[in-house]
Amino acid sequence: MSGTTEKLDLSEELSRHILGAGNDSGLDMIRAIPDLSARARGNCLVLEGSAEKITLVKRFLELLGRRIERAGAMEQYEVRRLFDQFIDEDTVINDAADPFSELITSFNGRLVRAMTAGQQQYVEFIENNTVIVARGPAGTGKTYLATAMAIKALKEKKVSRVILSRPVVEAGESLGYLPGDIKEKVDPHFRPLYDCLQEFIGMGKFEQFVRQGIIEITPLAYMRGRTFNEAFVVLDEAQNTTMPQMRMILTRLGYGSKLVITGDQTQVDLPRPADSSLLTLGDIIGSVESVSFIDLCGKDVIRHEVVRRIINAFDAYQKREKEKK
């Protein structure tokens, strides 16, 4: 292959991530770039091709090196995701600067940050708007990032409390027949929110904040008649809210507050799925100032790679079914 030839000396960490053995190694990813040849010589990467393609690889290695330096070792699927985003023409990640915001440091010292271009846009929408509606499949970080931004706002004293809510929709089992008081009945339903908060601030601080009323986790039905000032409110599982419920929560906001609404339109548990407010909310408030909508997709899934493939398979199936009608 004709063109420029360049030899890159890789650090030990970069060499392990790029030149390590495996069916989907970093070297295999680079070799998949058209009109570019890549081979390994010890801890060196030898590239041959156009100067533009070589520069692209060097920028990717710089970004990967910074990510490893900040976050430590990365799993191979994380390297693959970063590479796919980097060469995607629809993103702006092929830049010398790392575009993904660091939000907070978790209780165990791990940096919490956006991991995809879609997630980064989601974070920016939360920072710059009063009401944010995030729609997308499981694993795209809708609830996780919203909760992280809530804790960030609390730590920076932008708000005085965090309120997390969900509609308690029964799925074949009546809560009225479960043992225990109301807290014991609804606690399993809110476990994903508890897990996020405990990861971010630790069990001790979480329990302290709950006792002090700084953090409140409550069913959506208990929000009626209240006004929230200087609060960061997250409504999770919004696909299971009816339009009257959605109108109620949207009109609870007081001064200095922010509301993030998250939901997956493909997982409606209401008796009549067509009653989900998330399906038509964009048509109603989509043009309202300081209200933003974002649709996350399979590219934003931060779970096992097979989850992304499953979501894409379901989307393709639903598209084929619609075309038949």
C-alpha cells in the first residue's frame, strides 16, 4: 500500500489495549479503517496509508491514552465503543480534546462521566434547560446520568434537595396484598434509584440525607399538591404516566428547580399502552422555551455488547412490522 509510513511508540498501557491478543483487539479495529495498513512490532504500531488516516489513528490513541490515564484500565468492549464513536461521521469526537464531561466522583473514587456523544448531549441539555425529557432503551444511562447530575447540583449548592420519583404501576401483582407498610411495599420498585445514590454518595450519607429530607424518593402519586423550590426532580419510568399525571408533575416546579423526565417508550406497563403520556408529550410541550427532548439509541447503550445488539434487533423487527402494515 502506497502512502506515508509512520512508526508510533506506544506506552505499556496503550500497547496492552491496542496490541493485546483477542478477536476484537485494537489492532483489528485500526486495520478495518479503509486504505490503511497497520502492523505491530513489539510495543510499536507501524501505520502505512494517507496522512489523513494516520492522523486520525494518532488522535484516537491520544484520546484513548487520556481515558486510560483518568479511568484506569478499560475493558475491550469500552475500547471498541470509543473507537466506533471516534470514526462515526455523525459525532464530533474526532477532536484532540476529550469531549465527555466528568460529572462527579463516586463514593469508591470512580469518575462518573458521559460515555457517548448522545450521553454528552443529554448532560449538556440538563445543564442548560429547566425541563429535560430523555427517551431511549434500557442501558443508555437515562436514570444514571440524571441522578449523577442531581447529586452534582446538590454538591455545588445549586439546589437544596433532590427528589426522585416513579409511578408505581403494578405488573400483575397488587401492592395491596404485599406484606409490610407503604415504604416496604414500594421500596423494591425504587431499588434502581437507591443503587445509583448509594454508588454516588455511599450508604451512610444516603441514609443521612434521606433522614434530613435532603434526598426524597417518593411515588408519583404523592407529588400532587406540592411545589418544589430549589430542587432537582427526576421522574423515572415516565412511560408509565398518564397525561393527567404528567401535567401534574410538570406544574410542581417552583423557583430554582429543574426536572428531568426519563422513560422507554417500548416498555409501557399501563393497561392501555396508548395512554402513555411519553408518546405524545413532545407534540404538547416540544416548542416550549427551556424544555428539551433527547432520544438516546443503541449507540448509547452502556451495558454488555449483546444488549446493544438485542436492542438493534428489536428495532429492526419493529421497523419491518410497520412496513408490512
